[in-house]
Amino acid sequence: MKDWDRKLFAAESAGAFASRRIGKREFLRRLALAGIGLSGFAASMLGGPRPFSGSASTQALAQSSPSDDLAKWLRDVGGKHRGTKIRFVSEATPPTVVAKLLAKDEFTAHTGIEVDIEIVPLEQVLQKVTADAQGKLGAYDLYYMDQSWTSLFAGDTVDPREHYDRKRDLALPDLDWNDFFTPLIQGISTYKDSLVGIPFDVPIFILMYRKDLLEKHRLKVPTTMDDYMTAVRTLDEAERGNGIRGTTGQLRAGHYSLTCDWTAWLWGHGGSVFGKDGFFSGGDEDGLRGLAYMLELVKYMPPEAKGWTWDGEAQSLREGKAAMALSWGEIFPGLDGPESKVVGLMEAARPPAEAKLRSADAAGFQEIPHIGHQGGSSICLSKHSKNPDAAWIFMQWVCSREVAARSAVHGSGGAAVRRSTYKDPRVLAAAKAGPGTTRHFPATEWTIGNAMGSGPKLPAWVEIANHIIPGELGKLLAGQGTPEQCMAAIKGRADRLAAPFRKG
């Protein structure tokens, strides 16, 4: 299928799903037929909002004004484009929500450039971006880009680093490419040797634990797989009578959240979803060891965890029903929120070190085995934009140190993509118990730089990650079959779907 046809097919399929003429599974099947992928995290967002995007405070943002230097740059550079209107289409990521709140009273106020930020469900983002790119319409100047879309839209976006060098008269002086984490640049925003955009958002797994309970039972913060299991087991045995389980999970059968938990423990024991040869390897010796570890953890979770996605898991932590968890860092601010029963009691830490780690070279389809499971995105400048200079000024502003730091403080607590954000005085000042906390940021910073895991990049991954793996694991958790039989069932179906994308 030619590139033009793939985009047309994707746009039509996304439109059919958005209008509910076809179901989610059929939509994903059509994308796979066209060789178009979604990351597992993105696919799980289809048909609904992001699970823990939270909301930003308009009042707090208004009280957090930009620096004089940034305001002057906006006036000097952006003022030349006063009266121009640009459009950005995105799902409701934390930085997008903050940008929408800031755009009128700050960006437009200084530049005179009007900004229409259209926040829609992910399937509508895909529909609008593919239709715009396929027709070279220029209806949108800026695109939200899931990391798995890079191959499809690489020819429709501007390499921002090259553009920065070419457009020196528009360049934000301290944009500083080295300030963006290298793993995010390479793993989320790069296709072959070119950047398709700038990293914008990165949900990622970190360790969260009850400090008071560890102190009570004289336990150290776990730093290894063995330590983690010992702490979970000890806390469960000691606190179960108080309604507190050792850990919790997001183990709903047939949901991507179950795949997320499984991959973290798989990667944490030296396994990978696919081997270098492109065949499913979750049932090898390392993979079975990781699965056994997960099944042991299940014994120390609330029984309801088998029916939870990340929403239920987060709620169990907020309600004080679990002492510890390895999960999305975006959950953490809610643990200090007004509805939480554990305000100030939870702490964040680096994930425990992998017992064994398979190299990315030994895995397949650009999979990166590491315990810190991630699902990030980029913001991209369209080659078809009718107002590329104005859009580029906005893109630099929304990705600037200033806005990144304010987004981190006043957004939902999503992991920041800039190194400087983690050292910004405003971010450090917010590292205290209470709404909008950034107490978890040292853990997310370390995990991004040292233990970020990424799923395989192939179109069939959507079906495999959202249906096959969690479907078969769900059967296993329900008592049907053995771990070996579960992995064999996944392998048979996954290998068939991966065959068209396998080298050789």
C-alpha cells in the first residue's frame, strides 16, 4: 500500500471509529493491515480520555508569570506575525492542557498570534492528522504525535533541530537541545536519523511506597527484585488485618494495563516480548521467571486488582489499601490530593533494579527492555502549515524551559521531558505534600535517564498488546492453564501477526 493510500485508509478508518461505525478492535485491525501502528499506551486511550491527566489551576498559572526575557522574545519575534492564527490538534496530555490555559493570556497577549488548541480523543487526533497530511491541507500547523506514528508522518513534519539552525532569526536563544533527555529524543521523537518533533509528554513507571509502614516494620526501600518481593510479602502479612495489602495492580483481563504490568516484570528478569529474530520470546526461561514473579505478587494484592486498570489501581493507593506499587508516576500527585487518605504518607523512588537485563540489540522490533515502562509523545511542526513561522514560535514557546517548568508544577504531575525542569526552583518548591506535588520528580528523572523501557514498534503490536497478551494473561489469572500454556498461546498468535514485519 502506497503512503498516500495508507494515510487515506487511516483517516477513513479513524473517522469510522470516531463516529462508532466500527468498533475499537476492527479499527486497530485496519490500521495494522495498512502497516500503521499505535503504541500500546496510545491504543488503550482510544474511545475515552487519558486516565489520569488531571487538571491545571488557571489561578495558579496566572500567578506564575513568565520571565522578562521570554516575554521580550515573544514580543520581538512573535510581534511580527500579529494577527496570524495557528492551530494545534492534540489529545489531553498534561502539557497540552496547560498550554491551552496559557495561550490566550500569555502567548497571544505578547505576540498577537491567535492559537486554536483543539483537544480531542486520540482517534480523532489520528483522523485529523492523517487527513491533513494526506491531502497536504495545512488545516493544522502543529500535530500531536504518538511515538508509533513517526514512520507514517516523518515526511510530513519538519525536523525541528534543522529548522532551528535554519531559522536563526526566530530561534529561542535558550531552547537548548541538550536539555531534552536523550532517551526521549531517540526513543520517542526520532525516525531513522531525523527528528520528527520535540518530546512533549512521557508517562513512566516509578516505585511508590508507604514510608510510615516501611519504618514501622523496619524495612528499607527496595532496590532489587528480591528486596521488592520481600517488602511486599512482609507488609502484606503484617498489615492485611488493617485492610492494607502489600501491593496493588492493574490486571484487568483484555486491557493494555495488564500488559504494562507484565512487561515491567518481564523486562525486570531479563526477558523481552520479541527476540532479535522477530519471534515472541515471552515464554523463554527469562520470560517465565518474570511471569512467575508477577503471579507471586498477585497473592499480595487486593483480589479486585484483577478487575482494575490504572484507575482502580490509583484509587486503591489513594484509599490506603496498598503499601507499595510500581506504576505510572502520574498517579503520585493524586496521593497528596484532596480525596486521598494517604496525604504525605507516600514516597516515590527509583524502580528496583532488574535482576537481569536483556540488551535492546537482543530484542526485536526496536523494543527496549527496562523496568520503567513508558508511553510518550511529541509535538510536531507540519510541513504543510500555512503559517510555519508563527507555529514555530509557538512550538518553541510551549517547549521552552519556562513553560515546561510551569506545566510541571501546575499540570497533573506528568513526567517532564527536560532535564532543567527537575532543577527549576519552582519545581523544587512544589516538592512538598499537597495538591500539585512534585515530590516524585527525582524518581521520574532518574527512571527516564536510566531505566526507561519501550514496547516493540510494529503495527501488529496494537493487537498483540491490547488483546492477545492481556486476554491470555487474564485467563491465567482466572486459573485457566499453566504459565507455559499461556505463553505458548500468546506465541502462536503473536508470531503470525508479526510475520509480515519480520526481517527475512
